[in-house]
Amino acid sequence: MSNNQNYRSPSGGWNLTSLFHDVTTAWRLLQDPRVPGLLKLFLPIAAMVYLISPLDLLPGPFDDVAVLFVALRLFLQLAPSDAVRSAQGDARATDPKPRQDDDNTIDTSWRVVDDK
């Protein structure tokens, strides 16, 4: 099994939940020492320079939103995969050896029934 099979890429969704998940992951990655400093500086600065520049590919805010979205996703793709998994809250990123009782765990749901 290769290292990248367990890699969880950016959420890939276009809804607000996916975007919020990617933004929080990127925020955690900006504080992670495993992410190269050049990556932390280049993409955010390049996106901000485009936002404040008078050049626009499309009229209105559409191109600005697209540039921010692409910069966010590119940042998540270029960051080290172990740092991304850790930022996404994957326990396997910090504990490469799974616990022995994981095979005996049953995933289920439950509810409380009030006996009156």
C-alpha cells in the first residue's frame, strides 16, 4: 500500500460545509511547522496581490472568489500529506500503528428510551 492511498485530499465539494472544512484545515496548516515556509507565504500572498490588483479576468467578484478558491485548494494539495491528515483530525497521522481493538469494534447508533 502506497503512502498516498490513505491521503485525504481537500474535500472537493462546492458547498459551504466543504469550503469551511478546507479553510479550517488550511488555517491549521499555516501554523504547522511541517509545512514549508515558502508555501505558507507564496500562495496566500499571490492570492492577495491578485485581489488588490486592478486587473480582472472577469467583471465583478467572480474571478476574485475563483482565485481564492483555487489558491486554497492548491495550498492543501501542495502541503505535506501527513500534515494535511493531522490538520484534518485524522488520528492515523499521529499514530501510525492502529490499536489492536479496532477490529473488534462495532459501529452502531443508540437512543435513550424513557420508561414511564
